[in-house]
Amino acid sequence: MGQEFYLTGYFYAAVFLAVGAVVVLGGLIASLLLAPRGHKTREKLRAYESGEEPVGTAWVQFPVRFYIFALLFVVFDVEAIFLFAWATRFGQLGVVGLVEMAIFILVLVAGLVYAWRKGVLKWT
Amino acid sequence: MSDPLVTLVFYGIAAVTIVAAIGVVSLRNIYRAALCLVLTFLGVAGVYILLNADFVAVMQVLIYAGAVTTMLLFAIMLTRSPGSPRSNAANRQSGLALFAVLVLVVLLVLALGTAVWPQTAPVAAQSSVDVLAKQLFTTYALPFEIASVLLLAAMVGAIILARED
């Protein structure tokens, strides 16, 4: 019974997935069928930049400063998933769980404070 | 897993995962290979769901399909010529790779053949996140705290590497 109920819940997730796929593929196929097929001039193939003339290619080397923000995102994403696991059993884990989580977060806050003090969070 | 529909869904997910994984190693544009990696991660999350490990599946989607892939795409954007069509370079080590794969297959077949499998299905009394959280904050409390130190080291390392002065 429990197993059946568990997978029935994911059946709805599969329906959502299918609807999402149909919307995306439907848009692409409709555009393929309906769009006029003219000759492809240089102007038509150019990237649309809201009316601006595009400069260079879209593939450029980004400044390395972005790396810090990507890594901070990963770190706090991992923290969030641990927090979620902790929150579901907060009542049973009690004070011990609270202390464990406090230590975990404090260590990460130390990293955040370090980033702050070094001034890398400021965009200059 | 006895339900034929569940078996069918498993084979569907497994097929998508394997095709996406082949895409990761065979596509020559590294950006497309990274997007195929997302699909592979999502397929693995689907397998986790079929194994009743729903919390692990959530972790897989959030951390691997979300954060790790973001990290990868950033890494691609930070390199010098990310857009070149041959950015996912091939090399001439397919013989060596074949040997490594064969060794892995032999080891896996040996391990799976000699393993003792439980004959009765475990009782799913609690949700998997309950069991996982209980284990994580009691038996594995120390590894959990060490994980925070690892994350801290990664943060400090990134700051030292990427600071512009």
C-alpha cells in the first residue's frame, strides 16, 4: 500500500514532466512548420540583442571573480539540503541536534565572514 | 520492483541516462556535453526515486543537477575559448579506457554475484528523510561536522584563487 502510494505521487511528477516536454517540443515544431522558409542572410543569422549591434561573439572568457559566487552558491546549496534533513526531525533531535547544526553553520559563517572581510563580495 | 509498469519506467529512465552519458563523452562541444551531464544526473535521480530513496533523489537534483552543473558551466565560461566546437577534445586512449572498463565490469560482476541479497523487502515504515536525518545527526555526527570544514576549505580556496590583487 505504502509503496503504491509513494509511486503514485511520482506519477503526477511524470505528467508534469511530459507536459513540459510537449510545450517545449510543440513550440519548436510549430515554429518549424509555420515559419516562412526564406534564404538565410547574414542579418537573419545574427544574434538578437534588442536592436543593438552585437559586438564580438557570445563566447568570451568571463572574469575569474564569478568563480567565488559560483562556489558560494554550491556551498550554501549543500548547507540548505543539510538544513532540510535536520528540520524534518527537529523535534526528535532536540538540543543535541541544535548544537550540531549550530556548529555546522558557524563554521560556514566563518567562511562568509572571511569573504566579507577580504572584500570579495563587493562588486567593483 | 515486481510491478511490470515500474520495471518499464526503470528501463525508460535507464535508457535516457545511458544515452545522455554517451552524449557527455562523445559530444565535441563541451557546453553541450555539460547539458547532457544534467540529463544524466536527472536520470540517476529517477533511479533513486524508484529505489524509494526520495530524499537522495532530491539531493541529486539540487546538488548535482543544480549546483555542480552550475559550477561546471562557470568553469567552462572562465576558460579561454569555451565556444570552440572541438572544446571537448578527444584523445587516443580508447584502448586504455576499454581495459579500465573491462576491469570494472569484471569486478562489478564478481561483487554482485557473490553478494547476499535480502529476500524480503524492507518495511518502509518511515520516509527515507527520517531515517537519513536520524543517522546523520547521531551515528554520523562527526563526518557531518567535518563536511562543514571541507566546505569552508573550498570557500577559502576559491577566495584566495580568484582575488584580483
